[in-house]
Amino acid sequence: CHEHRSLDVSQDERVFFSLKDVRNQDSEKIEPMGSLCTLQQVDVDTVLILRVWASWGDAPNRGLDSSSGALRNVGDLRIPLDRLVKQCESMLYQTWLTLDAPNHAEASAGYGDESTNFEQKIADGAKQLLQPRVCLSICKTADLGACGKLLLLPDAPPEARERQWAPLLRSQQQHAIMSTAMHTQSL
């Protein structure tokens, strides 16, 4: 999770995100916004839940119990991995997605078409500038460079370049749409 926009957070609050495999309740990890989060052995037919949190201090060491007041959920996103594989070539590269209201992701599980909803979140990420949203990169661990970052290296083999071209192009197109929308709103 690279960054966020339009969240209901105060200037002094820190922003974190967590990622969880819905099939493994103990898999949820919390990281500061801008950090890398790695989940191990995630099945392609599962759904990931990304939550964005605000806190007045550091991330709690004891987990994500928001009832203590240490963390406040400010947005959720359901990521169906099968859709990520089919539509996004198994990768998102610096792609903006809109967030649902807090706790909406788990409450809406099984309702509606997750595939269409995910596609709409990507489409709205560039157009809905005032809606809470996050900029994400999602990939297989094997696609990370030696430095642990998702980079297209000059010496990358041709098959790696081909595999990463579509996600890179999608990101560029989305950022062009977003720039146009921002310019239009400022006029």
C-alpha cells in the first residue's frame, strides 16, 4: 500500500493498513502506510481484505483489536485474487482503488458480484478523487526484485518484461485519467 487520499483522518494521526486472507483469520498483518506486506501461501481462489486504519500512536503490538481505541478503521477493500489473476495478469502496479466504508468488506461477503465490484473500484480509483482510496501494488513474491521492490529492471528477461507490461500500462492510463480529472476540477 503506497499511499492514501481523502481518508477521514486528522493531520496528527498515523495511517496503517492490514491485509488478511479471509480463509485464515490469523493471517492479518498490520503495516505502516508505504510499507511492504507479504502473505505466504495464499490460494488463487481466496479473497483478501485490505483495511486502512488511523491511530494516534504507533501500531499496536498485540494485534488489531480496535475496541481498545488504539486503532480506528477508516476504509476496507475486498480483493478477489481470481479476478486479479484473470483481469490484471496477477499484478497491480501503483493502481488506485476506492475504499468501502469501514467494516463493509466483511459485512458484504457473498453479496453481489465481487468481480464487477473489484473492477469498479479500479475504474473509480482514477475518477472519484474525493472518495477514500489507496494506491496499491500487488504481485507474486517471485516478481519482486532482489531489493524487495517491484521494479522492471533494465536487465530483466524478456518474459518478465512482457508479464509486467500490462500492469505498468494500466497504471499509466489510470494516472493519465486521474490527472485529467484533477485538471478539470481545478478549472
